[in-house]
Amino acid sequence: MLRAGALLALGGAAVPLTGCDLFDRDDQPAPPPDPLRPMVDESLALAATYRASATAHPELADRLSPIAEAHTAHATELARVIGVALPSAVAAPPSDPANDPASALAALRRLEKTAQQSATVACAAAPAERAALLGSIAAARATHQEALK
């Protein structure tokens, strides 16, 4: 009788423990972030910077708005490729726009040059199925530099 009670007690204690997933845990480490995630963030930051500059200098809006839209399109496509959602809120620009239009254009050209270099590096390191997208983004960023002259 005591043995039966002890077995019942042990068996009863073991059942809830297995229900708590203590014995058969399948801990898998979270996958590392996709190497293209910084490109998504960079594209969104560029788009926000262009929008801020267009707002600060309305005379440049016709020139800057299409470039901002191109950066948003790049971010959207990159996010689709890596399987992440874009934030629903519009990103704030990393810095305030320059006080005069000429300085704003020069600052945007510098940002585009840096961004083109990061896209070129990402393209060189990317697998073939991503290289075409990154190459077109790098080319667009080079074109943006010329459009800002």
C-alpha cells in the first residue's frame, strides 16, 4: 500500500513537471539579424532626411521628394526580401536640415555618397540572389548624388 502511494505520488509529481516543459525543452537560439537590416534602416533614415529638407526648403521639394520616395521604395523592397515589417511611424531624420538650400543639397550629397558606399559593400558581400537589388540601390544612390548637383 505504501509503495503504491509512493509511486502514485512520484507519478503524479512527474506529470505536472513534464507539462511545464522541464524535461523536453527544445531551446533554439534566436537567428542572427539579417545583414541587410541596416540597409533598411539606412534607407528609411535617408527618406526622412530628404522629407525634412524638402519641408525646410519648399523650393527644393520637387527635386527632393522623388528621391525620398525612391529611398522608401528601397526600404520596402529590402524589408520584403529579409522578411521584416517596416515601422508604421515615419522615421525622424537623424539631424536637422541645413539652414540654406545650397548647404542642404551639399549635406544630402555627402549622405548619398556614404550610403552608396555602404550599398556597394553590402552588394559585394551579398549572395547572388540579393546582389542585383543591392547593385541597383548603389546605382540609384550614385544617381541621386548627380541629381543634387
